[in-house]
Amino acid sequence: MIEIFGALILPVILIPFLVRVTYNRWVAIGLSIVIMIFIFMDFESYWTVVTGVIGTLIGGYFSFRVGKKVDKKWS
């Protein structure tokens, strides 16, 4: 249960943070996926993967919102 909750929350927090650091939303999504693979490598639950994908989609949505604010600020 903890890994499912972590797979949902981790990308939602990590992706917008990495967008602010890297200034590129696609790099942030890629780095988040790589980090999640290393963290959840030992867990072979189907639901962990599904919630990880859902969390990545939600984090990607937030990253596009944060990215628009960064684009306005730096342009």
C-alpha cells in the first residue's frame, strides 16, 4: 500500500520541482521516470505501475502549468 501511495505522490511533487530546476518539462518527466524506475525496481505489483503512470500524467499536467509560468517569466 505504501508503494502505491508513493508511486502516485512522488511524480506529482518531483516533476514540477525538476521543471523549475532544468527549465525543460520533457527532461523533468524523463528524469522522474528514471528515478521512479530505480525506486520501484523491486516492486512487481501491477497496481504500482498503474498508479505510477497516473502520477506521472498528473505531474506532467502540473509541469505544463509551472512551465507556462516559467516561460512568461523568462521571456
